[in-house]
Amino acid sequence: MIKEIQKPEMSPLVVGEHTKVLQVNALAGMEIPLHHSTVETTIIVQEGKAILKMPDAEHVLAIGTVFIIPANAEHSLSVQLNFKAIAVMASNGTINFKN
């Protein structure tokens, strides 16, 4: 059986000439597979808890956490508690999931 890719809900809040701000929502229990952003992205956690898995380490993302993910750094996310965050990135950035 092929496992369905679980993607968080992402919706733009503001898009400017150089920067965009996305609202990111994910449900507890979601396992978001490997993906990367084409630009550096700042994550600001508003509620919940998730484990950000990067090649060199795992990072706990909880309420109040601010974390910068480097451009093109592959990572996955294990959502522990319903998760809500703001993602700030360059307006030309895209998020690409691995197949």
C-alpha cells in the first residue's frame, strides 16, 4: 500500500514584493515527509508542538519557538500536538516535497 503524503495546510497571509508570510496548520499525529524550501524560511510557532527532523539533528518546535531553516535544507516534521505557525520567506520561494 502506498502511503499518502501528508502536507500541512498552508495559506498566504501577506505577499509583498520581496517577502511572503504563510499560515501553517497541521494536526497532531501527522508525519510530514521530506521537503525543502528554495529559500531560507523563518518559522514562528504559535501553538502546538512538532519535531523538526533535519539531517544533522532534531529540533523541538513549541509555542514561542523561532527557528530558521536554511534554503534547500531537506527536513520532515512529526506533529505531536495540533500545530500552528507562521512561515516567513522570500516571495519567490517555493516548498517542494519529495516523491
